[in-house]
Amino acid sequence: MLSRTAELLYWTARNVERASNNARVLEVKIHEDPSLQTSENWESYVQISTSPEEAEALKVNGQFDEEAVYTYLTTSMENTSSIFQCIQIARENTRRTRDLLPGDYWRIINEGYLSIRYSDEGLSQRTNLLGKLRDIRLIGYASQGILESNLARTEAYDLMAFGTWIERAEHTLRILHTIQERKERGALSNDEAYQLIMVLAGAREACSHQLLSMSNMDDLLQFLTFGENYPRSVKCCLDRAKAALDQLEHQKITVFTGRLRGHLRQLETSVQTQENTHFFHQSAIKVM
């Protein structure tokens, strides 16, 4: 496989996962108690979905402008991580690699793109925004299901699996680091931070399904960092990313993956040896 084709598949998976994750972040914000809908409370959501520099640029007189934030996170062409841009990039990459992917994968990505690009009620309109964000999130789930059920276990599958797991690990790290940092400087109470991490990482349902009791912040951080069976914990994501990368290197797809191996090893070492969980979140984000 050409290195360029490998990169297209890898970034297709990352962008689909990123669009789904960012849609979930905005869904949580919309569901937030109206009494908490302040500029300061936007900080957690913005920092999870953007860089610190981008977050600062969205402020007017030191306060987040709500409309500017919504536009930047959903439809901005200047933000390569906006939901629309992620879907658009994924669609273009999928179009160029259609011969390697299931037909249903192209259809669901293309239909998702068209519904945003040409609908009278696209993401730029606040009408029924919650429903539209949920649709984007479900595109991520459905597309992954299509790959799992219809794509042969070739290098194309492993590249997309690697991209998905790395993107998901990064998203969980951003959630944990952002909320912990805000708690430590007093912007969030311990209970507020706990509840926010629970819902942003989807941990409440996971704990309920596995009959786990996450009664305090330390337990929750351990679960989301080192949990081996939850597919949004950092360790679980990195273990699955490593398995995909091992397969790629076994198939001698090394030109593209070589530079990723070092990053993955650093992250694995951090997970295995770092006792200070918050420090791990900070150092791992720098690597990714």
C-alpha cells in the first residue's frame, strides 16, 4: 500500500471519531443546567475540543462569545477540527479510497456530509441542534460498526482501527486533563468535576453496566486511565492501537507507521509506570 493511501485511511478514521467526540461534547453543554450557562463554564468544553491558543482567540474582552464558539466548533472552515470540517475531510478521503472500503461506509459518510452541507437546518442553525449533533455522533458509531462487520482484516482495517483508537485515547486525555486542571485552580468543585468527567467520557453508563462503584474522583480517574475493558479508557485504547500497529508492521506497512511507534511506546510507558495520574495526563497530551 502506498504511504499516501495509508495516510488517507488513517486520517479518515481519526476525523470520523473526532467529529463524533466533539458532537458529544456540545451535546453535554446543551444539556447543562441553564444556571451554569456562563462564559466561564464554556472553558471546559472549548479546551477539550481546541488548542489553548484557539480557545483564547474565541474570547472577546476576556469572555467566550457563545455564537462564535458554536460556529468555531461546528462549521468553521478555519478550524480543521470543527465538526463540519472533520466530516468533509473524512468524506474526501473516503471518496479517494472507496475501492478499499465497504460501500456502506462511503454512503453513511457521504449522507452525513450532505445533510450538513445542504440542509436548510445544517449545523449553522441552532434549531434542533441537539438532534443534529446526535446524528453526527451516531454516524461515528455506525461507521465503526460497518468496518467491524464488513471490512476484511487487511492493512486498511488496521490503519483505520489505529486511527480510531489513537483519536479516542487523545480525547479521553483531553477530558481528564482539562477538568482536573480547572478543579485544581478552583474553577470547578470536586463534585462538579466528577460529574462532568462522568458524562463527557460516557462513564456513568459503563459503570452501571459493569456494576462498578465509582464513588470518588480517584476511582474514576483510575478507571478512565487504566481500565482494561472500557473502550474509552486510555489504556484500553492504547492496547488496541498497539495491536493494530503490530499487524501493520507484520504486513510491512512501515513507511507510514514508523514515526507513530515512538509516540505509542512513550504513551504505553506512561500508563504502565506513572503513579501520579494527573501528571500522566499532562505528559501524555504533549506526546500526542
